[in-house]
Amino acid sequence: MRSAALLSGFLALASCGPISPERAADICEDRARAATGPTGEASIGINSERGIVGGIEVAITSDFIQGRDPYLVYENCVRQKSGQGPIRPLVLE
């Protein structure tokens, strides 16, 4: 019983470790893009029950509010998540 608890504890700790540089880059690119400004989407449609329907969603990150450089956000994020520097440069489009 005790060995099962130790194993599950070890597995939980192992899942908190660094991730691959490729995965970190994917995650951190999104975070860096969000640091460039508010993001969002709007939708509109027609519903047979309610007629015209719509919605708006806006997201503002703390990186944007604090004026952080998206390139530094990307680099720091990759280092934090993977333990290594970025494997590819950030391209903001």
C-alpha cells in the first residue's frame, strides 16, 4: 500500500517537471501574442427560437496591462516551462 502511495506521489511530481521545448514554444507563442493587446471575438446569428442572437468575448492579459515586451514574455515563458531557451524565434503576425 505504501509503495502505491509513493509511486502516485512520484508520478504527480514528475508531471510538474519541464515540458519539451517544442510544446513550450507553442504555449508561449500564444501568451506572447496575447501580450500585444486585447484579443476577442464577436458572433452574430439567427435562431429560430430567439431570432437574432450575438455575443462578444474580450480578453486582456496582465502582460499587456503591465506593458511587457511580447518577445521577453515569450523567452521567459519558454525558459520557465522547458528549462531551456527558445528553439525558434517568435513571429508576431
